[in-house]
Amino acid sequence: MELASNISNTMNLSTLGEFTIGYKYLSNLKNRPQVKSAYDTYKVVKQVFDMKKIGLQEQVVVLYLNNSNTVIGSCNLSSGSLTSAIIDIRYILASALKLMATGVVISHNHPTGIMIASEKDKELTKKLDKALNLIDIKLLDHIIISPFDEYLSLKDGGIF
């Protein structure tokens, strides 16, 4: 009981800090891309990738969308090696919440150009889909791109 008494006597809520949530659009939504298909998504993510490194190392790009599938934000999440890149699901979720996104698209490249989703790709997609569903955000697609102007939609392929 003495410990609890000391804590309540020394706690000052005014020193805990304060935060606010907000998002300021820097451009009109009418000028932003809207994605209606995997091909539309592919065209948008290509603009976010570092195309000089697309055949050299895996990169991960995330698009955040509003209810009309208009892109409200994008992120170069990570760059890795020839065969892998780190994907932190917590970062994707935190960013989606901050942007008040209703949809997310994840994309990564296969530097070798082999357009087959690996088991890790499939597992990650299902895990991310499940995590986003818990906070009422949809995973709209997972697009894999190649340095040879090709793409693969895991949504269209029935992976999730």
C-alpha cells in the first residue's frame, strides 16, 4: 500500500505529454491518382520505386488510399538485398491509421524478374490482410513488379 501511495503522490499528469492527430492535404485530391485495377496500381507504384535499383535489390512500397481508392499517401518502406527486404507490419498499420486510410496496397519487386509469388510473399500478404482487417482497413492488393516492365497481382491470383 505504501508504494501505491507514493506513486499517486508523485504522478503529475501534466508532464505526460500530449498528441494530436491530423492530416493536411498538400494537393487537391482531384489531382491524385485513383486506382481501379491492378494495372492502375502498377502504374502508380512504379512512380514510387527507385527504378535505378529495381534489378539490384528488393524494395517495398506502400500506397495508402481513401474510400474512393484515391492515393492519399505513399511510402518507400524498405530496401533490402537481392532476395529479401524487411517489412514491418506495425509501421504499415500505424501509417494507415495516421493517414485515416481505408485501403492499403503493398508492393515489392523481384530483381530477378521471376514473376512467381514465394511462400513468404503469400504468408506476409495473408498476415497483413488479417492485421488490417482488425482495424477495418482493407488490403486492396499486393503487387510484385519486375525490372522488365511486368507485374503480378496477388489479389487477382486469388492469394488472399
